[in-house]
Amino acid sequence: MNPNLDRRHLLHALSRRAAGLALFGLFGSGCASDAEPLRTAGRYPFSLGVASGMPRPDGVVLWTRLAPQPQQPDGGLPAQALSLRWEVAEDEAFARVLRRGEATARPEHAHTVHAAVDGLPAGRRVFYRFIAGDAVSPVGRTRTAPAPDEDNARLRLALMSCQHYEQGAYVAHREVAAADIELVLFVGDYIYESSNPRYRIRPHEGPAPQTLDQYRARYATYKADPDLQACHAAHPWVVTWDDHEVENDYAGGAARGSPSGLDADAFLRRRIAAYRAYFEHLPVSPRMAPVGAAMRLYEHYGWGRLADLWTLDNRQYRDLQACPDARGAGGHGVVDCAALADPSRTLLGADQERWIAAELAASRRRWKLIAQATQISSCGIATRAGRRVSTDAWDGYPAARERLMDAIAGPRVENALCLGGDVHRNVAASLRVRPDDPRSALIASEFVCTSVTSHGGSPDAVKNMLASNPDLLHARTGESGYAAVDITRDGARCDFRTALFPVHADARLTTQASVFVEAGRAGVRPV
């Protein structure tokens, strides 16, 4: 039997098994008749703050979690549905309320709320809050997207990823919270399931999570951080995930077992818990609620006539990494791996590949922003034995990368800009169908942000990577922060804002480098 078909049959069987393991259904936000008003008894229920996300021309998603004791399995609340209210206003004092409604926080969903608010004016900054009993949440600030036909001039966003709680202070979130931007684009590793004592400056609450209660506690640790709360309260977020939201280097259904040594059944139970906790704690639409081990996260956003933005999912649908080492799962560096050339191998999955290709071909907005977890440009390093590549990166899925680049080159999509994270280094690169081949035309550009806090790789390795890949204009590790991206009709500028690793609470960010992409001309250049 064809081994790829055999693997796909196994993954299909695992998906059916995962559905049987599902413990929950869709998350509703409407007020139910069985909901009781919250009696706080002096305990503040909004300990994890508020958030908004998924901005549309007529609305946003508002999020909160009732949890006076967030590290307790029940959040310190009774096992009953609780009612609360939300309000959206033109002003911070709520003198001019635009919309208000009720929601239900259910114990089976950790008393989280995802209120999908519509009927708001397009392209407007608004304020919101939740009210539960006699407790009022912090006031959040969000904005709607411009109307689809608006000839808007600008989109400013903060590109962020990889916020290992143990490895640094969230100074980047503190700066972004005060910035005049339209949205935060977070492209993966919102939490870390793992720990590394070598770089720890503040501890996680417990060991690596495996169960739903443990993942909820891990999210509570992160979301209790005041700088992260401030950044959520200041701007709408658009999110996708990478691997650490579940397990480092996991791939799809992990049919041959997971990198941590779990068998397929145990890994799927872990993935169910992880996906559910992710949904519970991020400001995403109620329709994205996972079913079993499946959660449709890839999505499209429009920003007036200026930009289309797509978020991709690099983990859920990918094939297992090629040429496994003795561990049997996860990524590693290889020099000679014939399986990499297999044209059937996918990182996005066939459905998502077709979806993004069709979306790109149909786009009529000026800029096409493709947000996904990692670096698309090649990061291989020339060695005496041959070119060494990571099997977990896009280099480990070269045919899939070529298909994505063909989706840009084939219909001649102009002003395609790929945005990524994951690699704990800042990268600015030009993209071709065939990386680093001067005979292959430049078709797109790429900005990759460093980590918010997570430890990076070797500076010498990054120097070798730069020398081995002429399409890379800039690459630097050893510093953490974010990327400030400013998109106008004329071009896209990226300022890499960083501080030395590890980032301490009194650190100040500076601009490591600035790069620019001119509209109508693929490729990056220094400012």
C-alpha cells in the first residue's frame, strides 16, 4: 500500500476516534433561563481581564472569563450557569451606548464568554465592558474594520508571537498597549506547555499540562499578567496558533505518537483539551468552537479597500515530519532526506491549500497579507556535508511551499506580504517560487517577528543562515520584542522593536532594524 495513503487512512480513523472523545459542543453566548446572577461576595470575578478580536466592519467578538480564583479548577465559582451583561459605547464613560446585551457563562466552558457583537458602525474605535452582579470589568477599547468600499489609507498592526511566560517580562505588550495601532496580529505560541530551567526568570504554575484543567490553569497564568491584559484591553486581536499551544513540534494527529512520547490516543486526548482551552481563552468567534480534536481556525479579514488578511493554520492538518530521528516524532535538522521531495506532502492540508489559493486569486484589495506561524523563506544552512534544513519548518515541506508560492505567482497576485513568527528571530526576506534561485522571479515579501520573550537560537547559526540564503535581507536573534508593521497604499514598512534577551520588567525597546516593501514591487529593502 502507498505509505502516504496508509497514513491518511490512519489519520482519518484517528479523527473519528477524536470525535468520540469530544466532551463538549458549541459555546453559546446567549442568556439562558437557567442562568443565575453572580454573587461576588467581595471576590472580583474579572481577574483575567477582557479582550476583543476578529474585527469586522459591523462588529467584533468580546471576551471575558469569570474567575475570582483562576488557578482553581472551577475558577472559584459554583458549578452553575451565571448571567452577565455587556455594553459597547462611543465613549469611555458609557454615556453614549451603542449596543448592549446579555450572555451566559457556563461552568462546562470555564465560565468564559464569547459575545459576537454586530450592528456597530464601520471603521470606528469603541469601548466595551462586562457587568456581572455588582462587579464591573475593566473597560476595553476596540475598533471595527473599515467598510469594504472605504478607500482607507492605512493599517498599522503589531506582529507578535512566542510569549514564553517563564523566560521574560511582557515589555513588548506594555509598549503595544500604548501604541496607536489598529490591531494586534498574534501568530502562535500564546502559551508554552514546556519549561526550561536554564532560562526561567518566573515560574509556571505547575508541570506540563495534559488535561483540560491543567491547560486552563496555564492560560490563567499567562492572562493574569498585567501587561498582556493591557494589550488585550487596548486593541482587537487577530490570532492563529503554532505548536506550543498543544505540544512542541506536534504534527496533525501525531499518528506515530507525539514528540513527548504519547501514543496516538493519549495525544488526541491532549489535543482535545488543548484546543478547548485555547478557544475558551482567546477572543474568537463562537462558531470556531472546537469539536473533538478539530477546530477551524483559518480565516479571512478585510480592511477597507487597502488590505485582505488571511490567517493560516500550520499545525492541525500537516503531514508528519519527514525522516524521523530516533525519537520517532517531531522536527530536527537533516542533510540528506529523500522524503522531503515527495510532492504529496502538505503543511496546510489539501482543503486549506485550495482555500487560500482561491482567496488570493479572487482578492481585489491592494495588499494581500498572509499570516501564518513561521518563516516561509528558506532558513537552511550550507555545511560541508550538504545543506542542512529543519524538517519542522517550511524547508521540511518544500512542495507545499512551492504550491503556496504558485498560488501567488500563477494569478500574478500583486503586493503579497507574508507575516510570520515562531523562529525567535527577526527576518525580512524576498520570496520566490524557488527559494534563493535568481532565475526564479521575486513574487512576494516576508516579515517575521522575533519572540515576545522566548529564547532564540545561536547568533552564529543565524549568520550562517544569512550567508546561505541570498533572499534574506535581515535576520537577527538574541533579542525579543515584536514587529511594528505600517501598511499604506504606497508601501509596507516594518520596524523590528527589541530588547536584549532575557527581557526584564524595566527594559526599554529600541528599533533593531527597519525595512520597506514598495507597492507594486516584490522584495524587501532597508529603510
